[in-house]
Amino acid sequence: MPRELHPGRSRQNYTEFADYDIEDGEDVGPSLEAQLMDEEGGDESEPAPETGPNLDSKKEQRSDSDGDFDMDVQEDQAPEVPVAETSKRSRQVVSSAAAAAVQVSRGSTNPATFVSSKTRKDQSRRLPPKMQLEQGPSTSSVVAPRLTAPRTSKMYALPNPSAHHRHRAIPVFLRKEMVERLEKPPSLFEEPQIASTNSITASQSLTDRISKAWGFNVGAGPVWEIMEDRSCYKEAIDSSTSSGDESSRRPRVYQNISVRPGWEVLSYKDACRYLPTDAVMTDDEQFKPPPKVDCYIGPYGQQTLVAFNMFDSVATCKCLLLSSPFVNSDISPAKYFKDGKSYVFNAGSPVWGVDWCPTHPEDRSGEGVFFHQLETYPMAHDMWDTARNFKHYLAIAPVPSRSHAPSIGAKVSLPSPACVQIWALGLSIPDENAIDDDDPRRDPAEIRCEMVLCLEGGPAQDIKWCPLPAHDRWECVMPRDAPRKLGILAGTFEDGSLSIYTVPDPEDVKPSNHDRTLPVFVKLSEPALRIELEGTSCWSLDWANSEVIAVGLTNGEISVTISLHRMMSLQGCIAVYDVKNALAGGDGPSIFPTHFISVHQSAIRALAWIRVPPTNSAGVPITSGDPTVIASGGYDGVECLTDIREPHGNVVNRTRDVINSTTYSAFAAGPIMIDHDNTVKSYSVSPSMLGRGHVLMEPDGPVWSVNASEYHPQLAVGSADGSCTTTNLLKSTRRGGAVPFLVHKIYQLDYSRKTGELRMLDHFLPQETQERSVNVKGTARTKKEGAQAVGINNSTGVWPQEIGVHRVAWNSGNGLSGAPLLASATGSGLCRVDWLLGRWIKDKVPYVSVPDMRQEVERISDEESENN
């Protein structure tokens, strides 16, 4: 008599767990059984989903005061199910699933049920097992489990990100002191009206209010009403002994350091070997001057062709072309845009370094210049009567020619002539070469090249000014042989060194008979500090403050194999230097790094300090300490966060793309880096959200540069497709609300290979970002849906090198009035400065007014402010 199995029980089959990721050492408990029940469905005794007023009340509790959905919607608790009832249904579901699996394994006549793409998409959006147990039973259809599935390891237990949902940035450093804000719209060359206000991190309610208010900005630039300085430097003066204004947060540094002797002023003929040239040589084996750049500027369909020679500049509004007198440029006056607020100029060759020079607030107006000392100080003879008048200085680092192609880690032999140009944006100076000085079309502002630094360390690969004002007081007049300094400029050069120069003031090195329409050519003999490392080259850099600087290295070591083939073994390292004493003492070659950490497997191109003070064991910030965390990206596609107190880096993300740039934003509370498919992504460094990232935008081409400001959350991005774009880092937390996720294209540069002419297009309409969820990467789309989709990339995958936007930089060193300035540089040598301001959606200020938003007046509830 054959043996019969017990009819009331079924043996559990472990093939039913093949679809679930079980961590090593994790037991199959009730949570996993509940997950099986949720995904495969239950019997008719399952309770229906909760509806009615109870659910409505819970939804109201989850909603924010401004109408946006809460970020943590996954954490809401669903109705609890009795344990006994849950276990009973679990056994029933497990038994039915096991029976189905056994039937499939025995070769039943009924084929295995295949999972549709829609069902797989729904399953991929489900929460982890433990969260599904809290959410309660599901009403999904019964699906036969697959027999095999790969096992994956999870890096963290946070829920899967969604393309329609983002977490708010959690501030890392909480400033309790008062800050400053503007009382009226800023102007470039006027004294701003400043008011004292509460910081965004003074309280949690202020953080929520101002962060939400920034999400209502729909303009290309920042809204001036709520800009504030969120920088954190250890040099800041204690607020208990100071007024807490900008001069206290950004004090003067390096006042005891002067310009090194040995500098000399060169004539234009002698300086030609340092300036950009053409790739073609003349008959006498001399390089020709760089060719002019023909570019169409103006509204689409009504553009005007402008021929830019080196050092030419033009404003896109009511303007005249400001031409260099030593070149023949016959351009008639032109009006390009009625509301244009940008300035275009030609550096002569592709530019790979751009940065704004910081100035102290007491010296921006420059009203205290002693003109009565002209007899004892002849070099000040040409100083303009209005002195500085809020002039903004910009450093530009071009390469020698358009055909210049350096190799990673390869050092050039010295001397290698190159230059760094110092441009100034200020009020127009009467020009004797202009057609009519009283022409109403003349723009009141202009940008000119005032000084060219002639160097012999090779072209600069990256340049950064000291982030704090390092210039001498502009109201004092020094002896003739010691000009005042404009600032401290650091750069990595092709000779493999990190060199720091003390830049002289252009006004003090101009001869008495100098033509003010020409730049002055100054040769600097040696840098104030020069750092070289054997077997590697310095490639990227970033200042932590005025004393500490980090350098990204190429670390190329030559090795010889058995077959005598030479190979390059790249190991990307980060070196940290304390340069304060070295700058004062001049002992550059003998300086050793304070930290030397191997982080990447290849050269490091992207580097940025997380400018947050360290904390003690009790969690209290040590504001007098140096930052300790560095964000870096290399050619190995790895993005790391490195604490210099530990001898290794922590991988945040891996991608198959090259990481060309990174920046830190205090508003986003973390670094902004590059992900796959040209995606710009922000990562959080706050402890509760460490490593969590959100997609910000997806340019049409590879990203060359990203930059964030210390005064506002607008991010600037330059890419290889010729576009310069901005977007808001503090977008609303939920897509589909009143404010869309917008990306603003500032300009687009195009190139014609047939004619060799460029075209610069402006005034684009903002586009709404079309983010893709990580859970639906492989979702197919029909041709009809693809044609109707909005924001699909229709551009080519190959772009001319002339149109690439290599560098973008916000002005973060000249106060609130200079924060809307954005500088960008391209591969054609054309550079641009834009004045960008945002606006509120529907021109309505959130929370009634800015004083109410900042809680400067009597506090009102969020409900009352919304009703008003």
C-alpha cells in the first residue's frame, strides 16, 4: 500500500524565496512571509484597503504647510493587522505558492505564468519587506514566482529614490548669528542697502520656511530678497566681539605679504611670446597672432556678425564695441538686446581657468584714494577720479593656442611661456577711439583686460584666488618699488607644480604714459610659493580657507615590464598643504604636505572641500578648525568623500564617465558631481542622509564644469554641447506642484564648420526637467510616445571643440551685490559675464513678505500666511 501524505499540510518549497534579496545571515521570518503575501495576493478574507475620513486625516497630517508632499511619505504607518491573522494568511499564501512552484517543477501542462513588464515595474517600486509589513496587505494579483534570481547586496537601507520625489537638504553647519540681506534690488556699481536678519539655520522653522521659499524661484538667477552669505571660514571674527557683518565673516588676510621683487613691465612686442598665438608660423619662424573670432550676436533671426580680436569686448545691450587700438577692428555700433545684461570678450585661445577676485567691503567703493600724493607716487597719475567704484576683477587662464593638447601628468620643460589675464568689469572710461563718447547707446559698464601676467611655468590647468580678501588697502599709497597687491592667486601649471602668485594691483604697475585702453604686461619672475612632487603632477586644487589648500595629483610612475614596454601606472592621490607659514617665509620647495592620501586609481580632476568646521566628541562645531572632508572625482569614474583624518577614501558613486568637475554647496548640504549619461547629481553629507543623491539636470553633452555660490542655491553648469545652464538646488520636494522643476539655458554656442563662424543664442525659454527613475531604466517607449515626449534629447553626440563651455564661476567674493554675476569660458576663447536675477512665481513673495518669512516681525502661523 503506497504511503500517503497528510492532506492538510504542504511542505515548504525554498524555490519560492528565489525572487527576494536575502542578506547574508538574515533569517526568513514573518517579514518575508508578509512580503510573499503582499506580492502574490491573498484569499477573499483579506481586509479591503482603508478608505474614508481616517485615511483623509492621515493624508492631511502628511502634507506640508505650503501644499507640497512630505519627503518621508514611505515612513507613514498603515493600519496594523493582528499577528495571528497575519500568520494564518501567510501560511495559506505560502502553501499556495509552494504548490504552484511544485507544479511547474514537475512539468505540468499549464505553462509557467510570465511576469509582464507592467507587473515588474510595480514590483520594483514596492518597499523593502519590513516596510511592506508595516504598510499592510496588498491587493496585487497572484503571480507565480520565478525559480532563479541573482542575489544583490544593498549599500544602505534607505528606500529607492523616485523621479517625482526628493528630500530636502539638511544643513550641516548651523549658524545662529545674524546675517545680512538686501533691502532693494542690487546694482553693479552702487552701494547696496543692507539689513540685518536671521540666518536660515537659526531655527528649524526658519530652515523650513526659507528652503521652501527658494523653491518658488522660477528665474535663471537668485531672487535678491533672500540671498545670504552661508560661508564658513575659521578666520571669521567672533560675533560676540564684532558686528557680525560681512567684514567680520570675511576678514582681510595676508596683510604682511607684499609683491615679490623682480617684476617688470614689458612692451607689447616683448610680451607676444607669452600671449596666445595661432598654430601657423610665419616665414621667419614666428607664430602669428591668434585669428579673430567671428560670432553672431543678437536675437534669433536678427543677429549681427561681430569680429572679436584678442582683448576685444562687447556688451549685448546698448553698446559700442570696445576695440583694442593695436588691432584693426572696424565694427560699427550695434544694438543687440534691449534688456541684455551680459558682456562678451575674447581671451585669444581656449580658456581652462576662470575665477573672481574677492574684495573687502570697505574697499569696494574706493572713495578714499589719496590723489594729493600724485607727486610722490607717479604711478597713480592715471588713476580714474571715481577710483574703484565697485570694480570686479576676473582672472582668465588661456592656453597658448587652439591646437594645444597637453598630456595627463606630462611636465613641460622650463621656461614655458604662458599668461594669466586679469579682466575688470567696471564703469565705462571715456575712450578717445570711440565714435562718440556721448552716444546714448553706450552702455555705462564695460569689461576690459587691465593686466596680463607673463609667466614661465607653462599654461595653467586650474586657477583659484584665495577665497578671502588678500589685497592691500586701496586707500593707502605705497612706495614706487612696492606696488599694492590685488590678491593671492594659486594655480596648477603644466610644469607639474602648484604655484601661488602675489598679484600686483593693475593701477600701481601702469606707467605714467600708459594707454589705458591697453592692458599692462607684467612679467613675474618667480611665484611666492612653488610646490613640486617627484613622480607626479599637480592637476586640480581647492582652498579650504586662506591657509589650507588641497591638490589633486596625477601620480604617474614609470615601470618597465619584462618585454621592455613602458607603462604608466596611475594612482590618484590628494595632497593637503598648510601654506600660511610657507608664504610668509618663502620656503616653498622644502614644504611637506600635512596629508598625502591615495584615493583614486587614476588622475584626479575634480576636487572640492566640504567647507564645514569639524566637531568635538560632544558634536559641537569647532569653528577655529580647518575642514576635514574633501569631495573628489577622477578619471576612474569614482566619486569619493575623504576625511583627511582617515587614510582612505569612501566611495559615494561609480560611473563609466570621466568626472571633470565638482563643487560644494552649503544650500544643498553636499557636493555636486557628475553621474552617468551626463547627469548632474547632488549628494548629501548630513549624517541622516549621508550618500543620498538627487538628479538635478541632464545636459545634452558631457559636463565640463559645475559651480555653486555661497550666497544662493542656483547651480551653473557648462557642457561640451555649447550650453551654459542654471537650475535651482532647492526645488520643491514633489513634482507636479505649483512650481515646476526648471532648467534655464543662459546661452547656446553653435559653430559652422563650413564658414568657421560662431553663433551665440540667448533668451531661451526655461525647460522643465524630465528625470528618469532608476527603477524604470529599461522601460520601452514607442515611436509615437517618443515624438510626443517633452524634453527628449535630440542633439548630436559629437560637438566641435570650439563651442564647449569649459568653466563657469559665480562671483562669491564681492558681497550680495555681486552674487548674481556668472562668468563662463569656452573653447573658442570667447568668455562671457552674465548678470542673472530670479523672480518669484506669479511675482508673489511667499509668507506675505520677506520680514515675515525671516521672522523679523512678530511670528505668524504658516496657515495665516498662506491665507493672506
